[in-house]
Amino acid sequence: MDYMSIVSDSIKEQTVKLCEYYFNNIISQYGIKEVLQRLRDYCEPAFFHNVHVCKRVIMIGIIKNYPEKQITEMGTAGILLDVGYIRIQREYLGKQTSLSETEFEEIKNHPYYSRSIAQEIHQSEIVQKYILDHHKIENGGYPLSEEKYTLSTEQSEINVADRYEALLEWRPYRPPMDFLQAVQTMYYMCSSGTEKVALNILLITSIYFA
């Protein structure tokens, strides 16, 4: 099926403008532009990754007709997911050789650092939770939890968008994947029905990012 033909050009244009409206409102919140500039200066790939995740998550919210507050919360989490990298030694980020166990464990702390920064700029508890849990999967991922947990639909949508965008981007250990490679990999990675539903919604957003 040619998904690009489903939506008229005028609807695409209106939806993209709405996405930009949300994005501009999100980055206009207290402290966000300053934090993003620090991230861009420190680790530019992470900055662009956060921008891409934010816009992808906003588009998911628009497609699902979420309330404005909910879209803003999810998009805000998306733009702040990896700002915690500014508190990690720069040489660990983008390292061309394999990370040591100590280095990898430190990088895995970035959700804590990102949440701390979100708290410092007065983001809500729900945004902080989205950020903290963005590397979790059903009863796995990190930070580890001693209790079993089920990710909310919104958390799954944020997490799937984060992983999908990462696959499209260059990494020291692999080149960027093309669309089909990324989709195949994501279907393999999605471990729950909630994540698979989130992925299907995410793929619809490709209509607007083409």
C-alpha cells in the first residue's frame, strides 16, 4: 500500500504546521532552550536525536488526537530525554571502540541525570517519569526495577520513538539504517503488544516526515 497517497497534501501541511506549533511551545518553556544549547555544545548528535524524538512523539499525539496537555508533556519528555549526557564524561559519548563495563554503566545513568535536569527546570512529575523510564521495556531495560511493571501506552510511544530514531542515526558501531531495516529491527525489538501498537502508530507518522 502507498501510505503517502492516503493523506492529502493540504492535510499533511496542516498537520506539520500543528507539529511545529507544539514544538515551538515546548522549547519556549522555562530553561529548555538553555539546556538544549548546552547539550548541542557538548554532544551535538544527542541534541538532534532529542529534536527528532520530540517531533515524532508530537506527531503520534496528533494522530491519536491526544489532548494538548498530554502532547506537550510527551513532547517535552522527548526533547529532554538525553540532556543528562552533559553530566557524563565526553570521551564516553561517541567512543569509537567498545565501552568498558564502567563506562557503559555510567552512560546508563543518563536517565537519572536527565530527570534531575528536568526537575531543576520545574518540569512536572509525569514528564520526569517519562524521561526516567525511556529505556525501559516490559519488565526489563534500565533503570532496573525490583518490581514487575507494565509501561503505559504513552511511555511505550515515547520509548519506541526513541529507539526508532536511534536506528535511523549514525552510531560509532554501525551506519544509519534505512527505513525498511529500521522497521524490521523494531518489529523484532518490540516485546509487548503495547509496543507493537505504538510502532504501528509511529510508522503512520512517516507520511509526514517524508
